[in-house]
Amino acid sequence: MKYILNKKYWAPIALLGMMVFSMLFTSCDNNDSEGGSMTITRVFLEDINSSVPDREVSFARLGQLLRIEGSGFTGLKKVYINGYSTYFNVVFVTNNSMLVSISADTPVSDADPSVRNTIRFVNDSHEVTFSFEIRAGKPAISSISNTMPNPGETIIVSGSGLTEVSKVVFPGNIEVKSGITSDEDGEFFTVTVPNGVSDNGGSLFVQTSNGGVYSPAYFNCKRGIILDFDGRGQHSFWGNPPAEGMILGTDLESASIGTGNLSHGKYVPHRPARLTSIAAATGRATEVWTGGTGVDNWRAQFTPFIPTTTPLDKVAFQFDIYVPDAWKDSGYLKICTINNFNAGTWSGGVYNYIPWLVDGKSVAFQTTGWTTVTIPLNKFYQWSKEAATFETVLAYREAATYQNFGIWFENADVKMKDVLGTESTVEFPSKATSVKVYTDNWRIVPLDTPVYNDFN
């Protein structure tokens, strides 16, 4: 049987073979250098998945493989990276080169300042220290507390590896380098939002001690607004007042509310002031809708910046929410991509937002100010079990008789079998509620995230 080696493996195999051959050949010729003085001249990153598999570098991350060049390595006994004694295989040590992998246990931000960003070689009689930047794993951004804040407000950016943040660049290339507070463990940082952020939206770029990172491209995406109750989008309602279940224009509120992140102009109370409470087992208790057929044109509005071929896990519905008092046990927001559903629906182009339901338990949900909720479109039940693109959603809406997008407050029983899509006897019977829930700035946003390359 004849085997043919795929060309994509030639380069890394040839590289490894040359390195091993060179080390074995050299190791037989340098025993007389054992225990002598040492020098470190250059450090290379070994990455067979890169277009440059053997790249000279001035920094590396935990878990990465290094090739170190110098002299006098024969007889090497210890390698310390950031003061951490690091294992190396003597088979891959020659007098002029060696391989070592940076252990995941290597301290980074918590390393002793005297040894941070150093590699130290030790033999029986000599040692040498080389300045070299050690970074933790690549930073990542998982969420932003408010993606459409007012200028001058503080936001919390959460994720991992977000240590010692030195710069944040907002859409419109607006840089902030001061007033940034970083968590020691790199799980979040806070920053004040500057003036002049682009209304087209985009990603935040964040510079940390672990390198750069981008957020998803959903920050301040005002061109994605469906309805903000202040002129973007059309708030639609019908029926004769008081039309108890329909949120009318007169039900909207505009008093400045929230702490930290404040309201923007008008917003919708999902229990308007004229209703003291919402009774148990009330399906479409209150409902809010956009203009719909002949008014909403998602294809024209969104496809200039969200291609129709975009997978639905890369497109989301976002909105800002404020819940000043504890919300638990009963009530949820039903988010509808068209106006064609009944109360109690757990299928079709809808998503039931139940923030108080956490891991099958009722946990009080409350916000101190306005926060952003992001729901990828593949979480909507119609598209949750199959791969689909943004075109699927556009066509779904365009085929509907009533193309209104809306949110209604539903105070129905919550059954875990509906939530999970599997058999369960757990349920949360509805109760009368007087909870205050406000939303604003309904929008469709992209979730694509630019990739930061350490070696641009």
C-alpha cells in the first residue's frame, strides 16, 4: 500500500526534523563546554500552525513552546521563567540551542517584580538572566455591561486575561488611556465612555499586559436600532384607549432613572403606571410593537453592515433593561420577530427572556442602572435546532402578514420542560406581580469579533 504525505505537513515535519538533527549532532560535540559561562541571544516562538513556524519574538504566552539560542547550554541544570522552575527535556538541549515550553503554572502579573519578564539559565557554576516578556493566555471579552451608554458614564467590560489595561479604543478611533480600573485577576475592567463615539458602532479595542483584544462589533450600534421611542423606529399601537394590554404612546415614560447608567429620553414600562399589578395566568398582559408591514424594512436597514450570509450565532437582538426592584418567581418578556403568536408559545420566531430563572431555580434579578441584554438570533426557537443565516430571518419576516417586531409581558406558568426542551416536572406557577421592568433601545447588532494578531 502506498501512502502520500499531505503537503500541508511537510513544513512542520521538516522543521522539527532539522531541529532534532541539529541538536543531536551538536550535543555530541560540546561536552567540553559543560558548566561554562552562558549567553542568551535570541528567542523564537515555535508554532507549526503559523505561517511563520519559527519566529523570533520579544514575548510569549503561557503554554507556548520556545526555542532559545545562545551559547554554553551544555550542562544546563535549571531554567527559571518569571522565577518559576520550568521543566525542559535535555534531549532538546545543545550548546547553542534548546527547547522549553512555558508552564501554565508560571506566574505572570503576580510574579515577583524582580524576576517578572525574565528567563534565567543556571548550571553548576554559572547563570545568566535574559529580559523577555511573559504574558498570560490571550485576553478575551465576554460581555459589556452597557453597549449603548451615555457619554461620561462608566461601563464594565468582563472576560479573561484583562490585566493591567492601558488603553481602550472606542468606535470612531476615540482613545481612552486614563481612568481605567483593572481587576487583579483580569476578569473585568471599568472605563468611562468618552464623547464622540461613532453612531455606526463597532468593536472596542483593548490593550492589556497580555496583549490586545477586540470586543464583538456591537458597541454603540445605533444604525441597528429597531425602536428607541425617541424617533428611531416607529412605536405602533391599536385599539381604543384605555386598551389595557396595549402600551400606548401615553404610557411611555421619560423621567431620568437608573444609577450609573441612566435612561435615554423615552423608554417603555412593561407594567405601565396605570396598572397597579398584573394578575397571575395573564398571557399577553402588556404588549409593545414596532410599525410593522410597510414600515419596518430589515433588509434595507441591516444588510449594509450585516451580510445575509451571516450565521445566526453572529447576529443578535440587543436591548437595554432596568429593573430597580427584585424580580423573581413570575413573569417574563416574550420577544417576537413578527406579530403572529399566542400566549404560552415556546416555538417559532420568539424567545422568552426569563432573567430570574438560573440553573432551574428562581433567583432575584435586579439592576442598579440600565444594562444591555444580548440574545443571538440562533437562540430564538425557530432557528435553535438548525444552522441558519440572517437571510432565513429576513425571509421569515418578509413572508409574514404582520411584520411588527414586539415584546410583551407574559405572566404565565413557567415549565422547565418548555425551557429545556426535555422532560421535566419542575414548574413555576405564575403569581400576581407588580414588578417594574423597563426596556429601551431595541436593536439588531453584529456579533463578529475582529481577530487580534500578536504579530501584526
